[in-house]
Amino acid sequence: MLKIENLSKSYGNFKAVENFNLTVKEGEIYGFVGPNGAGKTTIMKIMSGLLPADSGIITVADENILHNIKKLKQTIGYMPDFFGVYDNLTVIEYLLFYSSAYGIPEDVALNRASELLELVDLKDKINEYVDGLSRGMKQRLCLARTLVHNPDILILDEPASGLDPLTRHQLRYILKHLSGQGKTIIISSHILTELAEMCSSICIIDKGNVIMSGNIEEILFQVDSSNPLIINVYGEVNKAVPILRSNKYVRTISVDNNNIMVTFIGRKEDEANLLKELILNDVLVVSFKREQSNLESLFLKIMEKGSEFE
């Protein structure tokens, strides 16, 4: 498990990150969301040992590794949003070069490079020059580079930026495979639909502070709790209306043909009980759902309301 406590970083009087706290479970794919300048990259660089923090603790497996740079860099693999590739090197030379930076013996590095190139589907490019690779291939090669020392935690800053849909799909498959192996993955992205498909939890950051964090479904429910329930019934709508009116969590009801829009202030459990009551009273319920936001509209709602969600 990765735990960050009270992480802070200032540049003069400007507070880039202030008392940032986060807990990520082992094997979880966790998303960082925030506007440009929110502090996402600063936090990621501190976590990767590339930038010193003013204060705070980063704990992995009950050990504070923030000030143990050697341990930090062994534990974490960082893929920046702008990554360096050496065009005059072949793919295998590129991976061996980075392996040597971690002090990995050449025979071990060769075996590891072969495994990684198979993972990122670049084994047939092993002797090609990096300069000749497409952007998507370079992105996958850089992911392989991030894995040469077999880190437990991956920190990926905008890994899907500039990729076509097919390459993003390939990247998503690779990351889910790595998550299945127990690797913890933290991703920042402005492609919110991509994060929604990959991540189970997110942290929304603005001005170096956590605005909201947690399981995506739970956050969506919290934000969507003001959205109406939409109940579609088969047959007589009038049979359902008295039952809805008698429920203490129902505030307003509007009917449009077979659709009933209900302002409902209860919890998920209360929604389930309402559905059960309708069915027990022989109302033929075709569908029963709360009008939902997607991750993009969720982000916009939270950024508009700001500290109301803290």
C-alpha cells in the first residue's frame, strides 16, 4: 500500500502542494484529475524522487521512503509526460542503457528487456532504431523503460496523450495486466473517459489540494445524489405514483408517458427498498436508475462547486 501524508511543496511564496494526503491500495489503478497547474506533476515528481518536498511522508509497506532516495527510486517507476528517447539507439540498446543506470547486470537486463518487449508488443522491433518508431510505439517503449527495474509502483504522467484510439486500447490492456500482477499504478490524464475505463478510484486536485478522492462509483453517487431517479414502468403509471408519494425520501414526481422522474434524497439502500416496494405492489418496472454523470461532467461539477465537496 502507498500512503502519502501532509505532503507540501512551495516555490517562494507560491504553494504548489499543500498538506496533500492520499492512500492507494496495492494493485490499484488510481487516477489523478485536475486542471493545468493543479499540482499533479509536482506531486508525481516528488513521489518519484525527482523533486524534494518541503515536508511530508511517503510510506510504502510501512516504511517511509521519501528521504531514502535510493529506496524510493527502486520502488517507483516514473514515466513523465515529456520523455526522452535516444534516436541513435536501437530498441534493445535503449532498454539496456536504462537498465545499466539501475545497476542491473547485463545478462539479467537482456532477459528482462525481452520479457518487457513482449509485454508491450515490440519484440519484432528489438533491433530497430528508436527514431523509426511511431509515437505509440515510443510510448510503449517508454513504459517498458519504466519497468526495467521491476518497480512495485508505476507513476505515469499523461501516458495516453497524443495516442490514437487503438494505441490507447493497447496501453489500457497492458496497464490492467500489470495491475493484475500486483503493481500499483497512478495515472494523470486530461482524457477523463480514459481514466474512467482504467481506474477504480480517482483523486481530484486543484491548487495543490485534494478536492475529492475515492472510488469513482461512490463519488459519482455523491455528486449525482441530487439528480432525479428515472423509473420506466410497463402498463399503468398511476399504480406507481401513490407508492412514490408515500415514500418519505421522495420530494417531487413528474410523469412523461411511461417514464417517472423522481427527486429522491435517500441513499442507495433506500433506492433499493423503493424498487422492492414497487415490485411487491405489482408495478412492472422496466428500468430504475438515477440520472448519471460521466467523469467529465463530474469533474466540471466539482470544479464549479470547489470546497463544497471537501
